[in-house]
Amino acid sequence: VFVLNPVDGEFDSLEEEFSVPIKGIVGGREYIIVALVRDLAGNERTVEIKTPYIRQFENFGKELYKKGIIVMANYFPLYPDPHSWEALEPMAVHPLLGKYDVRDNIIIHKHVDWATGYGINTFIFSWPIHWGSDSDKVLANIDKFISISSNQIYFSFQVEGVDTAIEWNPNVQRNCWKLILRNKSDWEVIIDGGGYVNSITKLKSYLQKGNYLKLNDRPFLFLFNAARLYGNVEEFYTTLRSILNNAYIMCNYVDTWAASSTYTKDGSGGWLLECERSGNCELIRLANAAEANTVWAAGWYTPIKHPLETYYPKYIDEAYSVWSKLAMKYGFSFVPSIIPGFIDLRRDDIERLPRSAHLFEEILESSLRYAYTPEGVKILKIDTFNEFGEATGIEPTREEGFLYLEVLRNVFVNLIIDNTPPSISNLNWMPTRVVLDKVYNINVTFKAIDYENPIAYAELRFVPVEYYYMVERYGMRPEDYPKVFPPDNERVFVLSPVDGKFDSLEEEFSVLIKDIAGGREYRIVASVRDLAGNERTIEIKTPYIRQFENIAKVDDIFVLATYYPWYNPSHWKEGYKEKPLLGLYDSQDKIVLDKHIDWATGYGIDGFIISWWGPNSFEDRTLKNLLKCNLIKDIKFAILYESLGRLKYSVDRDISINLSASHNKAVLLDDFTYIKDNYFQHPSYMKINEKPAIFIYLTRVFTGNITGTIGDLRKAFDVFLIGDEVYWQNPMIPEVMERIKLYDGVTAYNMHTNIRSITENFETRVFEKYREWYEVVKRLNIYFIPSSIPGFDDRAVRAGNIPIPRSIERFNKQLDIAVSNTYSIPRMILITSFNEWHEDTQIEPSISYEFDYLETLKLYLKSLKNNHCSKK
């Protein structure tokens, strides 16, 4: 009672305004507001209004819904009409509200207040479609409930009687309790003759309501006892979806006995996984026909070991674990059922499960662990809120008060308080299947830890990295992109912990990823969520994973290719004839470098002879980038010392480099020191006879004190020197032979020479010249590394030179000439080049010929191997 003063503080007027704050309202009822005033003459006036129902409890269910947890409870809107309370007697427990009428406004408010106050956010109304006119009475009760509840709770329908409606059709084939839908005519009779679908269309108006439960904007609908439907169920469900706004259909195909035998009295059941492994499991097929699956009353149909309070929760935990994994695998939702007990005193033929708060809590916690939807939310179904005939309700009772609602709230309360996401640690991957350096399968592991709520969900995404910047930056043609980077789809794995159960604050995960296409890097993205809905996502990136197996390892020819690390936008401007498949790339791009190694070794090249232009040059920096690539371990490399770029030379009639010049000697020694300090110790640096190899370009133009300068290099560096001496000169000339002796091996950069007749019988003349050199170097016990080219055309950068037209036939002959003139162990040949685009000697894939030259090399090496084996 509030004795009031006017708003202005004084009673001094014929008209006064009043205002009073009323605090600390308990709620749980309506309130009458009575206003009484009296004038100075003693005349009184009293008026009153009544508030609507004011909640007793805050809407805890709404908070859980925001966290992605849908807690639904089966609600029976039947009492006392069309289903009398007397028909439920004798009851094991009795409602705290007495034998109420579900149409009573206060009963509706009280149910919504209690349910949402303790965590329920959805009532799933039981609607017996097969009750004839009584079905319409139930809908009228539901209409009243919806109008009174004011959107404080979501709702959906449990449509009962699908099996009964089918039984009205005498032509439906039966197998014990199963009803076999053979073809469309079976369920068309249900639609027309039984009126099932005609009746179910009555739900369409409800689906439009704002608080009708939806998943992915699809109305949620539970077809109770659809588990009796076998055979052609897909068309039946498709018809229902077409009628009911593409409904998200839940059925009860979950069979706990099929999934668990550990705790059954006779050890029966537990056949589901074996059935699933057969690849032809009818139950899995049926379950997969619906969007979601559940079980009625937590599967209380199976004789379980005693004491039930101990073994029944264990039985449910094992069964739910199995169904959760199957749901994840096949992509349907698994909605666990939770009951406080099951006691039907009207029947003696059904075993009774004593009501127990401990049992209810354990099944609830198992359900939280194993509930799964592809949408990422969790849906739990409490069977029931108010079914008293079987004593499965958690509505407050005379005997137990609010016991089960309090258990429900206590389990969930930490989910609301906890806003700290779990942590993810030790996210790692390990190859599990590798063939010739090509990783096909990997195993990813990680650990998730939360300090307040158990880990409840984990997934891993394996995402191929794309490099579309190459289209824009390098001018790669979009149609060439899949030729360079083989298509590979993102994969998503919904995970179970290593121990098979989400039941701990700390969980470990492991997933095997098979048949990786490769040819790129991959992102490994791990996401976990705790029971409170808090998420954490971290990711790592694999290094470049090969596309091709390293076949260079499996032949006895050591194939080398000159490699040019000088390309950048300005360098490409110098000119080129063909255009790379990669576009006009930057040589310092690590993906380009890995791609080159992948291609080269995947088609038979063992090593790159890398053009080097001095310390800290662009090419030197590119080489250091190359050594950081993941695939550098799969290939050998050596320096091609660019003498014309590092040493002073003169041009009279011909080019000459004077090694007597102090400048040239000093540069040589300094450069070799730098190369030694920066590269010789790398595990992939090419060694011959345990010495690091260096190829020196155009040694045949060295003049002056060649013997002394080369001798000084040998004193300072224990290296294997390979001179570019082989050309069209006569190797039998004593002067030439003396030069050859200075080196451990000799090679030809290439045999192009600028005379008009160069293309006439070119391969025959090259073979004959190589044979001359072969005889000499073999006699001197020096390595001979003959070279081969696909062609030569430098007119894009130099005027006046005679081209040697490129062709697959020419390249194949050149390879054969080179191999036939090797004798060293291992036998070595040089390809000029992998990527000298200015002179058009490259075999790197191009727009015009793609992988043709690499394929030619691969096939040639394979033919050698086959011939070698047949000779053996």
C-alpha cells in the first residue's frame, strides 16, 4: 500500500497527478492495481486494473538459445479435453498445479514461466493426427497456448499417428511391426484415403508464426513413430516437405539397442556399427532420409542390467556416442532424448525405470556431449514436460517439487556464465603415406582445453591455398590456372575425441587426411566449441606439398638442367619468344620456386645448375629464397659461375677472359669464398666424389695464366670443377687437352653456333663431336657431361643469330645423343635449359607446348630404365 503525494509535492489543486515506482516484484502471477482518491469533502473514488501475468523467472531458455543450444520439451496440450486426467490414473507423481486445464490462461503462463526460467526454450506440441475430431480439439488448445504465451517460447509439433494412418491402408505391406512402403501408391492412399497429409496441411498456418522453431529457415517438424516406416520413405518425406514449406523433418530412427549391447541383460543388440560397415545398412539409409533423428523416451524399451540407476545412463551414453558419430559421418542431425524415469502404473507388461535426479542429470550430460547438427547448434529433447501417465514429465510435482527443473538449470548455468573460449594447442600434422617424396596422406592432431565447461564440438578444415594473384600479377591465363594448380576441394571433418567421447575439459583429436592432390600449400583450420558455446579457431599452413612423385630418384641417369633465377618485371622486358604457363613470374616467389622443383623432379631432373651473378645480386637473393623452399630437400643444386658477368673480358675477334689479370684472380677467389661460406654446407648442394661441384661458364675463352689461377682455386677450395670446354674445337689438340686436365669434368653449355649451315644434320654433327670429346675425356679419366637442347632462338633479345628450331623430335634425339656419350658413374647429362626463356631453350611448361618437353624427358628416362632392366 502506497500513500501518495502528488507529483508536484502538494495537494493544492482540483487536478493532481501521481506516480509510484513498485520494486522487487516477485512475479509468477497477475497483480491488481487499485487506485483510491478522496477530495476535501470526503468523497472517494476507487478504480482498478489488472496486469498481465508477470514472470517469476528470467527467461534462461532464451540465453541458451543465443548460445546455440535448443532445449525442447515434449508438451501434451491434452488435459482434460480430449484426454481426461482419470485416464491417466493411477499416476506415479502428481502435478503441483493439480489436475489442471491446459486452456487456463494462468496454467499456460505458469508452464512457460517455469519451462523458460529453467532453460527450456521450445515446446514441441504433441498432436495426435489420427484422433479424428479430437485432433482438432488439440489444435484449439494449442491455438490458445500460442495466443497466451506471447512469443516467450519457441514451438514445434510432434505429429503422432503416421503409423496409425498407414495402418488404415489394408494394402500396405507389413513385416511384424514395420510398415513397408513399396512405392508411391502406398503413401498416396495415406494422403487420400487416410487423410494424413490432408490433415497435416493444417499446420501450414503455424509455420508462418515468428516463434515457430526453424533451422536454416526451415520449419522443424517431428514425425513421431516414423521409425515404423521402412522401404521407400524418401518420396514420402519429399511430399511432406513440399506441402510444409520445405520442413526440416525429424524422425525417431535412433535405436539405442542396435547401438549398444554392453549393458543389456542378455548381451543382445550392438549390431549397428557392423551393419554400417557392410555398406548396406537399412537403418542408416532410413535415418539419412530425414534431416534429423531422435529416440522416444531415451530408448526405454530394452531390458538393462540392474541397478538401473547405474547401468541405464551408461547404456545411453554408449548408444548416443555411436549415433552421434554416425550423424557426423552421414550428415544428419542427432537429437538425444532425456527422461527422468518411466513408470506406467496402468500396465504391468512394461518394466519401470524409477525416477531419479541423478539418472536425469547423467543422461542430460551425455546428451549435451553427443548432440550434433550440421548447422553447428545443439538440440536436446526432454521427454517430457508434462506426460503424467508414464511419469516422464519434469513439470513440478507434489512429490518432488522443482527437482528436475533445478537439475536442468544447474547443468546449464555454467554455459551462460562462461564466456571464455577453449584453447587449442599442439596443432600439428605428420605424413603417413609418402611415395618418392610425394605426400599422399597426413595425420593431423591437436588438443583442446577448457577450464570451465567440457569440450563439446570439434571440426577440422583442410583448405587448399589458391594463388589467383598469379593471374593478375603475372598475367597467367585463367584457363591455365588448373593446369598449374590441380583442383582440390576443401574438406571438412567433424571430429570425435581420440577416446571416443566428449566428456572432459581436455580432449585430444586426430584425423587422417587421404589422397592429397598437392601442387600447393594447404591451410589446416581447427575449431572447437565448449558446452557454453564459446568457440576457438586456429590455423596453420603446410609448406608446399608436391603434386608429382620424385621420379628422378628411380633412374640411373643424373639429369641436370641449367636454371635462371633472374626473372622480374624489368627482366622480362628484355624479350622472350614463348610465354611461361605460370605467366611472367617473379623468380623470388617461393611458390614459383617450389613449383619449378616439383615439375623438374616430377619429370626426372635431379639437379639445377643455377646461374650465379655475384654476392647480393638479384640472382643470389633468389637462390637464398630457393634454399628456404620446402622442396629444396628433393633436388640437388650447384652454382653455374657466370664468368662473363663476374670477370673482365675483352672482345677483339672473339671474347677472351685473361686469368692473369689481378682483378679477375681476386674476384674469382672472393666469389668462391662467398659461395663456399653460403652454399657448400647446404645438404642439397651437389657433390661429386664428396666434393662440392661448380660449373664455370665459357672456360674455353680463358687466357693467360689459366693453370696458375685454377691451381690457386684448388689450393683454397676443395671443389669439383666442371669447365665449359666442350664445343666445336678439336679435343685432340695438345693445347686443348692441357686445358681439359685442369678440370674434374667438362661440359658444353650448348652446341649452338652462329653459322648458316648449323641446322643441317645438326644432331649427327653433335653426336660425332661428342664422340670425339668422349674418347679424349675418358682416356684422361675426366667426367664428361654432354648437354642437350630442345632448340635455340635468341632473336627476341639479339639480332642476327641463326635459330635452331625447337621440336619434341629434336629434344628426344638430343637426349639420346647426350646419354649415349656418358661413361661416368653416375652417368650425367645437362639440359640447356630449364627456363632460359630469352634464348628459347627452356623445357619449363609454356602456354603453347604445356608439359610436352617434360613429358618427353619422363618417357625417355622410362624407356632407358626398361631397356636397362631387360638387358639385366
